[in-house]
Amino acid sequence: MAKPKAAISEYERKRQENIAKTQALLRNLEMEAAQAGLAPTAAKTASSTTRSKPKKAAPKKIKQEEVVPRRTSSRLKGIEADSETAKRKAEEEFEARKEADRAKRQRIGDAFNFGDILVAGKGGDAITNLLSVVGPANPYERTFDEDDVKETTDKELKALREKMSGLELWPEFEPNELKITPERIYALGMHPTAEKPLVFAGDKLGNLGICDGSQKASEIKVEDDEDADVEGPSITTLKPHTRTIHTFQFSPHDANALYSASYDSTVRKLDLAKGVAIEIYAPSDASEDAPLSGVEISKDDPNMLYFSTLDGRFGIYDMRTPSEKAAGLEIFQLSEKKIGGFSLHPLHPHLVATASLDRTLKIWDLRKINGKGEWRLPALVGEHESRLSVSHAAWNAAGQPVGECEGGDDADGGRDDAVGGGAA
């Protein structure tokens, strides 16, 4: 027996009537729109609406870093926090990280081709092509000033000097595009060649950057994609050291030879013509940590290497002797604190000026070495005490020593009362 239909309430009846009226109204609107030609058209095909996509720059290669030990969760391994196993695990992880860091900073005594130590840019022949064999430069030589320009009677020379005086910042690239090294720069210098303005820089992690200042920015055509990356300056980065390159010097006898001193306790010679980096000096004990703060080659003798250390020592090394023998090495403890830098006199290389953390600028005569053992020292011929630590020592054009202090203190040691009547 069929169940009788339940009676529809007044509310439900009105709701259904409203739904029916709405549906009828929509049908009428669709019919009127179709008759008027306003019906929706079919969607355009994907091919007709496809727009040209901007060109994407080629993805830059990311250097794969060496995998180092990482911390892992002891809780997920089921190790209790205060157990002996947890303590042993923490000690093992600490030792592993310490060993990885030590290995990363350990100096390497082998000779390298530039291709082996290339970090970024172009190596090999590309670096060699930047250079041409040129003669030694003439440092400490005065050029000209504004008075010289005014007094110049030669029209061509005067025009050239005025042009040089009007030099400005490199217009080809923005300053933020000129990142020569990956990390903070500690040493900066220009190659002595006159053919090209080559800039060299050493950074905190032992990288050496080379930038050709004569290059031009690549021209961009109007029809080229606006989103395309603009090619920056060509910069080559090598890594001859494992720690900070504190200073470097181009040999006064061979402009293609660059000597760099590093906190990894070594001096390396980079032959820019052959593309080879070789170790010139390192402590005989491979485990000895003796960071270097300065390096210089004598103008009188291409075989004599001079260097300073962060623990106050000054060394003289004859590069003709084997590195494993101490016959050609002499080291003097000139200061109880760090020697920030030194400089040989340009005309009398037996005189050396040292700048120290003990707030002194000192002049030493290497011809007069007296004493025994730790007290064997060159003769001290002049000294200037500063209010602040002295971080740099050099000689001006008059042959007087000049020091640079932390905080801008005046450490000019060229006065007669400071150097004992001069050091000429």
C-alpha cells in the first residue's frame, strides 16, 4: 500500500514557485540574447592567444660546495638527551666539524696551474692574453700636480695633463657590478704594465681577483629582449691560498711575477705569463701556524724575499736555497706584537721600516746584525711612538718613512727628531 504524500507547507510551496519563476526568467533572457546575436562565443583556441614569452637568461652555474658534516636529531634516533651516548655523539660531531674546518684552512704546498685554482671567469690563455711582457715599473716617482699643469708650456703635454686631471669613475659599469672577489678585499693593486689598467685584489678567503679596466660594456640592440641580463665586466678569480691574502707585490725585476703573502703561512709566486702558481716560502713544520702580514722583493737582488708575520717577526729568505733547508732563512723577533706591514727603502734596501701594533714605527739597518739566539737583531736606527697602533709603513719620495695609524693619528716618522737625524 503506497504511502500518502505529506502535505507541503505554505513556505515550501512559495519557495518552489520562486524557483520556477527564476528558471523561466533565465530561459527567456537566453532566448532574447540569442535572437539579438549576443550569445557567448566559443573560447579562443590556445594557439590564437599565445604570446611570445620573453627570453630567459641562461641559469648561472652554481659551484658545488664540499659536503660537510651536519647536525642530526638525537630525538629521532632515540638517543636520550643526557645520556652518555648523546654526549659522545655531540663530541664526535664537534670533532668532525673541527677537522673539516682545519682541512679547509690547511695550506697546500703543491704547484698549481691557474686552471686548477680557477674559481670564476676565464683562466689559462685568457689570463696570459691580458698581459704582455713589460719592464719593471718605477714606484715612488713623482708625476705632476695642478701647479705643474699651469706652468707647462708644451701644448700637447699640457693637454694630456689636463685630460688626466679630468679622469672620472669608470662609466662602463656601475660600482656594484665590479665585485672583483667573492669576499672582503684585504689587498689591492695595479699591474705595472702601461698597456692595460689591470686591477688585482686579494680577499679574506684566499681568492685573487683580476679585472681588466680597459674593457667596454657590450652594446644592447633595441630589438633585444628587455628582460635579458646585461653582461657585466669580465673578471677572473683564482684561489692560490686557503686563507686571507694580506698583501702582494709585483716583482720589480719581472712584471709577470706576483708574490702573495697569506695567513696560511705561505708566500706564493704567480707566473702570469705561464699560468702557474708555486710555493716560494712556508715554515718547515707543516703544522706551524705563522700568518704572514707583508712581502717584498728587493730592487737590488731578485733572489731575496722579505716578509713579516702577525706575531712580530721579520724574515729574510734566499729563494735560491731549497725550501726544506734553513740555510737561506733568517728570522728576527722585531716586536712582541703584530707587525702590520713593512717597507724597504727604495734607494737603500738595507733600511726597512716596520709598523707594529705596539704603536711604533721603527727603522732597522739590515747591514748591522748583532747578538745571539733570540737577541740576534738588526740595528735599530730610528723609532717613532704613536698614540695609536701603526698599521702601515712606507717611504715617501724624499726617502722619509711614513706610517699610517688606526683612527687617523699622525705617525709621520720622517722628522729628524723621530728617526735619529734621518735614515738616508
